[in-house]
Amino acid sequence: MSKETQPAADATVVPSVNRRILALAVPTFGQLIAEPAFILIDTAIVGHIGDAALAGLSVGSTIILTTVGLCVFLAYGTTSQVARLIGAGRRREGLEAGIDGLWLAFIIGMVVSGAIFAAAEPLCAAMGARSDVLVNAVAYLRAIVFGLPGMLLVYAANGIFRGLQKVRITLVAAAGGAVLNTVLDLLFVFGLGWGIAGSGAATLIAQWFMGVFLLIPALAWARADGASWRPRLGGILHTAGDGAPLFVRTLALRTSMVGTVVLATHMGTQVLAGYQAVNSSWNFVINMLDAIAIAGQTLVATELGAGHRAQARAMTDATGRAGLIGGTVIGIALATVGVFAAPLFSPTAAVQHLIVVGMIVLAVFLPLGGWMWALDGILIGAGDYRYLAVGCTATTAVYLPALVGVNALDGWLITSDTARTVVLWAVINVLFVGGRALFNGLRIRADRWMR
């Protein structure tokens, strides 16, 4: 029986697939949580400076996370490209594609950092920040922004590691970066009295530490297989071209998230402060789920590169189940932890209450999110970028008007901060997450995405 006509799964294949997913997902999670963990640490420390500082952090960190998120193709595109080439037996070409991604990451990082630094104040003001919130947002953004090239190098380097299925080193880098960020955060914010700018500076240093830490072995492994380090204009442009639909996809998603922050800003400082704490936690747990998705992405891309569609389908089914189960377990943990962890983010009782409410609403919908993110990773691994771009753009086209509608109802039907928080997180999960789940589920039912 040929590989192409083998059954999708049997008693031995399913456990084997699950083990392979787990072996990649656990260390991949370490890399994925780096940037959200930095923001989460910043949130916990800055929250004790004051509500205006925490609200300012929400605006500044949203701009940074949006920028980093827009460049996620550096990791996702490189992962699927490297994995497919290696699966096809073209290892050196795969590694050179990874090097092209590193050069592209550095160029984008330097150009974008300079632009954001220059436009920091109008960007923060455009998101609704005013008065003390604006001052804090600008201070944080300008302090952290030149760490962006280091973080983008992390994304691109991890595309190489995932494609090679050598991801344990990413866990070491993330742990080291988190420890360094925490120590420097406490030193700069409280020890030296630098305030919110000290938090941004600490994260900048941690980002470059991770970037250099991962760049060295990535280049060494590439050289060992005969891959050239030199910038290749054709390869860089090819990587950028492949990433264009992923950029459109992520632009649509980040536009939705920016719109959410703008709505939260209009709902008041305490709602925005509570949103920041819950959103930081959400970004953290999303990456637990994304680790499952990327593990499946890597394995499916490798099997498709080798022409093994039956195995790719088995891995797709296993990854979807793992995402659903992971979302359920993490959701229960999130709701439980949220009740006790709220004081870590803010000393204000009203903000603590809103954090608990937001955590519980988010936890209810997390199983759906886990399944959706799993399928998202699979489709990226298959290179189905255009479909993802269309689906996410359509979701955003529905989601943004819904935010406008919620804003119109605020103060009329939505009259308390508790109600505002419930509605905010319900709309995010029903429309933003649910819309993407619908598009991904419809696509995965047939086999066209494998082509």
C-alpha cells in the first residue's frame, strides 16, 4: 500500500502524532510567550505605578504588539518554507530561505523602529490616549521601540529552528529573556525611579538578548550545511512576496485589535486598565494554543513537502483535537487564576473586579479559540496564505462595525463598567474568534488547502 493511500490514522499512528505534536509544542511555547511575557511582566510592574501608567501601557504595548504581529510572517512563512523544502530533501535551500528571512527581519526592524519613534505621540493620540495616559504611552513606546529589530530576529530565527524541528533552544532563550526582563524591570522602575520608561528599556534589552542568543546557533547550523550567510536580494524579495498574504491577514487581525483598544479607551480609564491586564493574560495563553498550532504546522508542512497527504490529514485532525482540549484546560485554569491574580495587576479594587470579570468571560470561549488557532497553524503550514488573508479580512469587515455599534450603545444600554467589560470580551470572542473559526473550519473540511 502506498503512503498516499494509507489510512489517515490507526492505533499506532495517532499516539505517535500526538507525541510529535507535544515534543514540538512545549519548547515552541517558550519562544512564543517571549513578547507577551515581556508585556505581562511590564503590566504587573507598571500597574503599581498608577492607573494612568497602566492605561498608557495598554496603548503603547498595543502599538508594539501590532507591529510585531504584522511581521509574524517572518516566523510562520519561514517555518513552512523551511519545513517543506527539508521534507522534499532540499535542506541547504531550506536553510538559505531561513537566512533570507533573517536579513528581511533586520531590515524591517530598523526601518520600522525609526518610523515609530518619530511618530510615537500622534500614534498614541490617534488611539484615544489623552493627558497623563498619553504621556505614559509615549514614554513607554519610545523606550521599547528599538528593541523591535531584536524581536524580529527572534521570529525569523525560530522559523529556521521550527523547520529543522530543533526548538528546545527557543525555550532556553525565552526563559533567559523573561528572567532578564523581570530583574531589569524592577531595577529600572523602582530601583532607579525611571517609571514606565524604565519598563520599556528593560524589555528592549531582553529583546536584543534573545535575538543575539538565537542568531548565533541559527547561523552556525546553516553554515554547517553549506548554506550561505550573504544577503540574496532575490531570496529576500521571494520571502517578502510569500509573506505578503500573511501580512494582509495579520494586518486585518491587528486592525481589529487596535479597534478594540480604541473602544476600551472610550469606555474609561478603569475599563482600559482592566482590559490591559486581561489582554496581557490572553496574549500569554494564546501562545500556549499557538504552540500546538505551530507544532502541527511544522509537521504538516514537512509531510506535504514529501507528498504524504494521508499523514498530513492525520496530523491535522490530531492538532485540532489538541487545540480544543488545550483551550478547555487553559480556560479553566485562567478563570481560576484570574480570581486570585487580579491584585498583581492593580491595587485599585474597581480595576481588580473588572479583571476578574474579563478573565471569566474569556475563559468560557477559550476552547473555541484553541480549535481555531490549531486550524490556523495548519493552513499556514500548508501555504494556504491567500485564503487566510480573505477570511481574516472578511472577519474584520464584520467586527469593526460591531465595535462602532457597541460604542453607540455605551451609556445608553451599557451603563456600568462591569457591563462594558462583559460586552467587550463577548464581542471579541463571538465575532473576532468565532468568525475566524468559521472560515478555518469550512476550509479544512475538504482537501483543496493541501494543494
